[in-house]
Amino acid sequence: MKIQVFTVENIPLIKEGDDIASIICENTTIEDNDIVVIASTIVAKAEGRMFRLEDIIPGEKALTIANKHNLDARFVQAVLDRSKEVLVDYPIFLVETQNGHVCIKAGIDDSNVNTGYLADLPSNPDESAGKIGTKVEKITGKRVSVILTDTNGRAFKIGQTGIAIGVYKIHPIKNWKGQKDLFGNILEITEEAIADEIAGAANLLMGEGDGGYPVVIVRGLQFRSEESSVQEMYRSEREDIVKKGLRCLSKV
Ligand code: GDP
Ligand code: MN
Ligand code: MN
């Protein structure tokens, strides 16, 4: 078996209003079943989700958390504004975003953005992926999937990895339940996080620095599906015992 993973060359510095789908199609050739993997940073820039700390007035809770961390209280307020829940406020500042993604600092990013500005995650990453995906399909006449990625830490390990935060026409989870292993045993629990795996592979080429490769094409997988959502991979409130555990830690 073989897959191809390659960068799209010549992507410019993205500005508010830029049409990412057109930029991709101008700079690469798309085939049926390609998975277009896009760093959320450029989607945030194109959607104008940049903001400045100067414009934020921190409240009481932000001031308390900021003190514990020695963080800018305006930054903490920005994180709180984008969070459904603070799971842990110290020694890590871990929140669940309005969209259901659990991450440090609500995914607000200051790398690869104009000095003085911060970039938000897209507010509805599935919708953003969908808009780009349908436009790429319209331009090329090919059927694609899209994965929006961000760089995320892992709970029990050192090191960050690319993960999926939004999808278009690819189920983030591949269900192996009911299939056989090599010895004929029926698999009972295995669900493979394919969107995160693909995001991780693409991130190998994107890197985290000044490479200038926010778009990667993954070719050779047959994962295109009908409607899909990242919500399919977030555990339900009832099943999420890690979240329940975290809530027991200190909080303002
Ligand atoms: P994130 O993981 O979505 O937060 O994005 P990163 O900041 O890690 O950037 C991923 C890749 O995209 C790196 O290769 C960056 O150099 C590149 N990148 C980020 N913004 C831009 C941009 O506006 N234009 C181009 N060409 N590359 C960018
Ligand atoms: Mn980043
Ligand atoms: Mn990154």
C-alpha cells in the first residue's frame, strides 16, 4: 500500500478576505478523493479572526487566573470569552472551546501571525472546512475531503502533534468494531482516529515555524464520506471520565 503526502507550493501570506480554495486550486492539481489538509491559522487569518490585546478589558476571573500564571490578564480574558468551560485553571490553563475542542488557551495563537495580533481558531471549523471543500469541488470538478488542523499537546506525553479540529466529507473516526483480527477474533472496541492521524502526517510537512506550508494534500486513501463532523470524535459528557476527573482539580 502507498499514500502520497505533499505540500502545496507558493501559498502567500494570508490576509483577511483571501479565498483559500482558489489559492489552493491555482497552485496544485486536485484529484478525486484527495484529502486537503489546511492549518487552521490561515483559515483564521482569511476569516479575519485576528484580534489585539489592547482591545480587551479583563474581568475579575481573568485577573485571578492571570496572577497564578503570570500571564497577561487580557489574554486570559480572551481565552475565557472563547470557552464553554474552564476544566483546569492552574498549573495548566485548559479549557473547552465553544465548539467542544479541549485545549490549552482555547487555541489562541501568536505564532505565524502579524506582530501585535493574536489568531483565534475558526468559530465553526466544520463550517469553514465545508466552505473551502465545496468551493474546491466547484472549481476542480473533483470530489475531495478537507481537514482543518491545529497543533495540540498531549495529556500524558511531551511533544505536540497536528490534530483535526474541523472536517468536510470525512468521518474523523473509523470504526473497526465487528471486524476480525489475524486470528479471527472479533474486534470489540477499536475505533481509529483517522482524521487526527492524517492531520499528524500532514503536520510533518507543515512544521511549526517559517516553512510557509499551511496546505498539504494526502492522496491514496479512500475515506471520502457523506456529511461528517468533528463532533463525532468528542466524547459525550456522560462518557468523558477524564473531564470529570479534571473538574476535581483547583479552579477559580
Ligand atoms: P497552526 O498549526 O494552524 O497553528 O499553524 P502553524 O503556525 O503551526 O503553521 C503551520 C504552517 O503554515 C507552517 O509551515 C507555517 O510557516 C505556515 N503558515 C502559517 N501562516 C501562513 C501564511 O499566511 N502563509 C503561508 N504560506 N504559510 C503560513
Ligand atoms: Mn500555531
Ligand atoms: Mn502548527
